[in-house]
Amino acid sequence: MKKIYIPFVLILSMVVFSSLKMKKGEAGNCGSLNGLKKSAGPPSCYSGEPAGNYTCAASTCHTDFALNSGTANLNLSLGGADSGYVPNQTYTIKISLAQSGLARGGFQITAIQDNDISTTPGTITLTEPGRTQRIDSAHPHNGPCPTANKVWVEHTSTGIDDVVGDSISWKFNWQAPATDVGSITFYLAGIDANGDLENSGDYVYTLNKTIPLLTNTASEELSVKGIAIYPTVFTDQIHIDLNPNANLKYKIVNTFGETVLVGNIANGSNLIHTEALASGVYFIELEDESRLGVSSIKKIFKW
């Protein structure tokens, strides 16, 4: 009886240990996007941010391929802050991952002050709480770096499967800090998971975007050329005073590079009506190649 009983106990113990090992790997080594759908997202510090620059490609999870060696398109839109942030302004941050035949996807992102890599500036608000979650001191999932003043946003176990047209996306809101904290960098890591019920065969990607504080100082070129644009922070009107004896074209462009208003101005005082513009950051450009050669003049802000 002993010769039968002892091997049975050993086999049972091995099965239990294997199960516990899988669960430990999911929680402590950047989670799992396997078909068992137990992924709660990776721990903190796996967005590729300094100082450790950790990602799931460098952990025990998704190591079959080198980082950024796949062909998927990982994209980060800062919702109008791609050229810089305005204090207290709220932006919708959008992450997307696209690949032909995409089965599942996941991500983790953080924002860090470049002059203090232990701090995430501004305020993050989830807009898709069923599909995204935040890691912070109040919601810890501790990784290899301190959590105290940092915040990460990442997928949930229900936010990895809703692929539409070979693409998956997530979004949340970020309110910029109330004061100038210097430049801010967003660090993003994404994963293209093949859905084979294992951690093998998955690609990990990273990218980052650095944005400065947008200043409201006009170019010195304006006063030299006898042009005044005011106010810098406007509501429904912009004034352009033009002293040179010339007619100019103006163009107002948003931070996505889209032209939202165009027209002509003449010598003297000109008034541009901006009631139709949404609140945000714009660039006003003047152009007259024959006389002034002026373009990309000034950043302006509508509240």
C-alpha cells in the first residue's frame, strides 16, 4: 500500500505547487494576459520609466521577443497636450494598440516630472473604470520601485479582450498641475498578446512623450514687425493690430494641427471672432511672404 500511496501524494503536491506558482507569477511579475483571464494588470513600475526602465519584456512573463521587436502600432495621444500643457487644463489621454489579427492587448502608463522622477504631477481620473485601473499608494500593486507619489494606469482583466477591427484602445483624464513643474514625460508600455493561453509568443512595446509648459509669451518677431496680438488668454475675440502697410492672411490651428479658423487682416486694428472655438490651446499664424515672411506666430489660450 505504501508504494501506491506515496507517489500519489507527490503527484498531488506537484499539481498544487504548479497552480500556486502561476498565481504568484501573475501578481508579482507583471501579470498575465493568458487565456485564463486572471490578469489584474502588472505591478507598478512596468511602464519603462526611469530609473529601472522595467517592462514585462524584462520580467519572467513575456520574454520570447526583444522589446519593440514586433510590428504592432502602439500610439499615445495626449488629447491636446502633445505640444505642451497648460496649468489646470484637463486632457483626455488615449492609448491604442493595432495589429493585424490582434487577439488581446494590455498597457501600463505613468507620467513623471523630469526634475523629480518619484512624482506623478497633476490629477488622474479614470473614465473607463471597468476596463482600466490605477495603481497608487491607496491602490497598491507593488513592483520594483516606490509608489508613494506616483500613479500608474493600466488594463483590468476585462479590458484586454474588446478588440475591434484589429485594434484596442483605452482612455482616462489627466488634469495638468496647477503650477509650472517643468517638463513632464509620459511613459507607456503595451503588450500584443496572442491568446494561446500561455505567456509565450507575446510582444511588448514602449514609447514616451515629453511635454513642456506652454508659455504665453509672443515671439519677439512680432514687435519688430509692428504686430500686436492680444489677449493671450481670450474668450470670444482676438485683436490683431497691424502697423505695416500690408494685408496678411491669418490661420488659427489647434494642438492636433487642424486649422479651425482662417481669414485676412488689413493694416490697422482687426477683430477675430472666436465664439465657435472650444476651450483649449491654439496657435495663430500670420503669413505674407512678399513682405513680412511671418508664420507660426504665437500660442494663445481660450478658457
